[in-house]
Amino acid sequence: MAMQTSAGGPASANENAVQRFVRAAEIDTRMVGMLVAMLVIWVGFDIISSVLRPGGSGVFGGSFLTSRNLWILLVQTSTIAVMTTGMVLVIVLRQIDLSVGSMLSVVAVATGVLQVFHLGPMLGVGHPVIWIIAVAFALLVGAAIGFFNGVLIAYGQIPSFIVTLGGLIAYSGAAFLIASGVTVAPMDKAFKIIGGNGPLASIGPFWSWVLGAVGCVLIVVATIAGRRRRVRFHFTPKPVWAEFLTAFIACAAVLGTTAIVNSYLWPQRVAERYALENSIPIPPGIEDRNGLAICMAGDKVVNCVDGLSFQTGYPIPVLITLAVGLAMTFIARRTRFGRYVFATGGNPEAAELAGVNTKWLTVKVFTLMGVLVGISSVIASARLDAATTALGTLNELYVIAAAVIGGTSLAGGVGTIFGAIVGALLMQSLQSGMALLNVDSAYTNIVVGAVLVIAVYVDQVYRRRVK
Amino acid sequence: MKIKTLTLLAGAAVVAFAPTAVMAAGKTIAVSWKTFQEERWKTDEAAIKAVVEAAGDSYLSTDAQGSAQKQAADIESLISQKPDVILVVAFDSDAILPSIQKINDAGIKSIAYDVQFEDPSALYITFDNVGVGRIMAQEMLKVKPEGRYAFIKGDKGDPNATFLFQGMMEVLKDSLDGGKITNVCETFTDGWKPDNAQKNMEQCLTSTNNGVDAVLSENDGMASGVVAALDAQGLAGAVPVTGQDGDLAAINRVAIGTQLVSVWKNSVDLGTVAAKAAIELANGADPTTIAGVAKFSGGKNGVEMNSILLAPTPITKDNVQVAIDAGHITKEQACAGVAAGSVAACN
């Protein structure tokens, strides 16, 4: 199966020290390249923003590399990131789904109408089961639409491009009809938490560190298990130093991210309201407009440097994205279903002759895509605190672009979930960064489009070189 | 551009036109609609029909279903039925001109309803779009005469986004030049999309470290994204936000206090005024004698036309009742989640 894009291979005589190192450690140079590109973009935005608006708290004095911006960036990425994990499998299977944006819109509006116009009046606004029913409903509707797409493609034998192009047009019409074009708002209070807004929508510093630590332990366990498996199947294991290095870097990344999301403090007014509602005393202090904590100056609550503050930690939508990413990686690499998807994408005829029911497999992949769209629609409408027909428009293009930037080949058979999520983060970084610099959105579109094409070009050149 | 705005024209007109309406019985008023895809056009139609039928005249209509070609054919078939006046909601304001010529040649009077086409013989009836931007800025200045303003503009490809901004700037120019208010963020929003507006507002708040005192959002959909972004920083309600369209959710936000104003263009008013003007024209009135008519030459090619520009209604906390009384929104919808005693209309 061609899902490994790492450079591990037979040693050749005339390679230099760097090549030897890369091969021995089995570093995915493509992935490293993408991460480096992202880092360059981040640093660039921070430096430019420090020139345009000096005095930011970013690493280089700008406002991009601040814990606040990075935290928001992760939340902004989640909708696209969740959907792109499914798009990887769709594209690996040599199919395409152009309808995800319109599907998101129809699911969001239907869920919004259900909770605001039906469940609210029926059970009483704010009833604790509303959000559970709403989420289940969203996943179900998403799955149903995905299933419908899949059946048309697999058993109707209509090209997926056509089925989902039709869906792109038709589902947005359906979304309009469901609510006759009006914006449905506000969402249920508990439902809103899924969007990441408000003090309860993040898990706080303690649980964030617990999660980070668990993540590190899992990385170590996975490294050891992977090594054992290789030995068991008589593969050459990576050198011990390389195992240590990769585990260390992965662990550092997890803990670093945890430190960043924890160092984003609750916005002052949110902290103030929470303190007043829960009778938490606010310490006295001297006003400092740039301070991130709150103090009492006389009988007024003001911003200050040393005072009451709360750490935010991982927001719910980001946790959902992480969970989806892990689950999808597991499905893609460790289950029979996943192996069949890659096998069929690599060579459909061979897979079919080997006994894979490719039609049913296609239906399952599109249904899974639908479920993921359901999850994204919940995040998107919860975050906006409203469901509108406009939600999700053009998302299909960003989802496909993220998968492709992340290394998924439109020829089928090749792609990784992790790469696609990084692709989504890369694109959102460009968009958020340019919005931060107040760049006209016309330029942002040009840059994002160019990056997509350049990323694929670099990928082609790279693949040819590796061969 | 000198504009005479009408506010209570609808009420006054009922009294003024009553005698002529009786005389007008037997006339035919036709409408060529461009589409019924958006909900509002049904409201317009109901208003026009009500006035026309109450006057004892007959109403005739076609739906172009979003096609300039179909609209041309529609108008030909309307002409053949010899109405006295044709109201046209143009799908394409340039492509419609040959059809308007045919209406003129047949000796039928025409009204450009809501969408302008530049033919000097037609009467143009619409809401004052630059005025919407002006009203937003005026309402904002009332509560924030000084401070840091953010501008969330609509789609860069839509001329309305620029008209609205021009209107705002007319009102804010002195304060901006005098340094009383500063422009801290100004972005176009792709497709007028609420989620794009939310992201733009988040980046604006990040880059200014929450240094925003007022947000001029050009419509209600984007206002919902702006309010969500402000809410995440605990600023919803503290930072006033504008909008337009009279979205039901926006009127609810106005009542709750997270949005300052939704400028509402009441389709019922527009339809009523247009139908009354049509009846007058059918009776042979000179367009310049119709109440509220002024010259307008603010179109693409600057053609001077007789026009009636209606003033939209700003809905704020103080007059939510207006939208409820007009049947645009129910009290339950407007007042959902509103703290008792905070809004008069919700008590």
C-alpha cells in the first residue's frame, strides 16, 4: 500500500551525511517541508504585523505569534480540518465530493430549525437534552445525505463529480427552502459550547496538561509497539537514536501546543463576568490597559498585569478535530476498511478481483464523509451561534485544497490524514494572517489559490526526484 | 444627489389618493417580477395586489425566474394584454432597456421597481441605499460619538457594499478628520458571509488587542458573525454593532442588546407606495406631480429620472414594536431571551 511517503529505502552508495540521516530516521521530508513552510509563514506574518502595528505581544513583536491568535487559528481551522480527513479517503478512492459545502449548509440549517423552532418550544428553551438530540440529528442527516450520494455513485454508476456537483447546487437550494432563507438563531446554550465560545467551551489548564501528558505517553507506547511489530515481521527497525528523536520531537510538539493554548487567558470581560457570577474575589491592583488580567481599582474592574486571570486550555472544537484526526488515522491505517480504501484507490480492478466489494466500500466512504460534514456543521453553526444558508458556501474547495496541499494525490491511492489537517492549518494561517494585516480579501484569494498550485507542483517535482 | 425622503407617506397617501382610486376603477396594473426565489418578493406582491384590488383595478403579473431572456418575453406578453402601467423589477438593468423601449412605444407607462434601469421616461421607486449607510453611521454616532470604529463591509464585487460605505463616510467624515473617531479595521467580506465576517472580526480584535469601540457591519447576516466574535471576548453588548435587512434573528439581537440597530426596508411600504403611484399614472397624472417625486441621477450612466426614494426604518431597542405591528416578526420571536423590563415592546 502506497500510503507511506517516507524516504526509507535501500541505501545507495553515493549519499551524503544529510541524506543518510534522513533515510535512517525515516523522516518524511515532504511533511517536514510543509511544516517549515508554515513556520516561515507564521514568522513572516508576525514580523510584518509588528511593522504595521508595533507593540504586539508576539514572538517578534507582532500580533500573529501570540497565544491568542494561535488559539483562534486552531478553532478557525477545525471546520475544514474535520471534513478534510474524510475527503482524503474520498480522493484516495479516486472519487471527489464537491457537495460538502452545501451539505454543511443543509445540515446546519436543518439542525438549527430543529433546535430553535421545534425542540426549544417543545422541551423548553435550554433543556439539557436539546444539544444531544441536535448533534445526533446533524450526524444522522449528514450520514443520510452521504449515503444517498454514495449509492448514486456506486450503484447508479454516475461519476462522483457529477453526483456531487448536482448535490452542490441542489443541497444549497434545499437549505434555503428549509428555513425559507432566514437566519436561524440563537443556538441552544449547551450546543454553543461545541463552537468554542465562552468560558465553558475550553477544558482549562489542568485537563489540558493531563491530555498533553497522555498524548506523550501514547506517543512513547506507539513508538515501542511499532518497533516490536517491525522486529516481529523481520523488518529492519529504525536506529534507536532515531526512535528517540522522533518520539521526542512529537512529544515536544504536543506539550508545546498545550503550553500555548494554556497561556491564552480568558478575555478580561469574560473573566470579569465569571468572577462576578461565581463570587470570586478580584484582587486590587493598578490599571494597565495592556494587562491581560483583571483587578479592582477602587470600585471599578480594570485591566492589569498582576491580578485575576484564567487559563483557557484546549477548546472543544479543537479537541473534536484531534479526536476525529486520530480516529480517521486509525481507520485509514489499522482497519480492514482503511486498507481496502487504499488498495482500491491504488488499483480498483485488482482490488475488485481480490474480492473487495468496491461498490459497498464507496457507499461507506461517502457515508463517512457525510458524518464528518455533520460534525463540521455542528462546529460551524455553534461557533457562529446561528445557522444560515451562507454557512459552508465554497467550503468544498477549501476542503479539497487542504487535502491536496497535504499530499493527497488526485490520481488516488495516496494520502495521509495528518498531512491534510496540516494542509487545512496552512491555508487558514494564510487567510487569518492576511486578515490580521487588513489585506484586501481579493489578494488573500490570489495567494491561497497560488499556494495550492505551487504545493502540488513542488509535490510532483519531489515525487519524481524520489523515484 | 438631492433626495426627498418619505416616512409616513403610506398613511398620508391613503387619504390623499382615496378619491382618485375610485375614479381609477377598471385600469390594469401589470408587474414583471425578476424572481420569487427570495422570500421578500412575495411580500412586495401581496402589498401591490392589495392596493390595486382595493381600488377596483386588476392586477397582472409574470415571473422571469431569474432570466433576462424570459423577462423580455414576459414583457412582450404583458404589452399585448394592454395594461395601463407596467412595473418592472429588472433582472439585468442593461438588458432590460430594449423591453422598456417597447413599453414606451406601446404608450404604456413604466415604473422601475426596486432595481434601477436608466430610462428617463420611467418612474424609479426604491429605498434610499446610500441612506442606509448614513442611518447606520448616525445611529452609531448617537451612542459612540468618539472612539475606535471597525468597518465590516460586504462583498467587494457588489456595488451596494461601496454605496453603503459612502453613506457612512458622509456622516463620519467630520469626526474622522477631527480625530474623534479612528478607523482601526476595514475589510470586505467575501460573499457577505457571516462566518467570514466572524473571522475578520476575530482578526480585527486580535490585531487591536480588543481596541474596538464600535462596529459598522453592512448587513444583519454579517452582524451575527461580528456579535459571535465579540461574544467570545466577552464584549457582546458592550460594543455596538449595526446591520440592515430586518432579519428576524437581528431584531431579536437588537431587543437583547447585542446589536444596536437593524435598518429595515419594509417591502410592504415599497409595494404600497409603488402601487399607488402606478394607479395615479394610470389615471394620467404627470409623474412630477406625484407626492414624493424628485429627480435622481445617481445611476451608473447618470441618466436623470423621476424617482421616489423611501427612507428605511432603523429598528433599535426603542422601536422594536414597529416591526411587530407591521407583522414582520412575532413578539415571541423578537423577544426570545430578552431580560424582563429591558425593552418596552417585550413587556
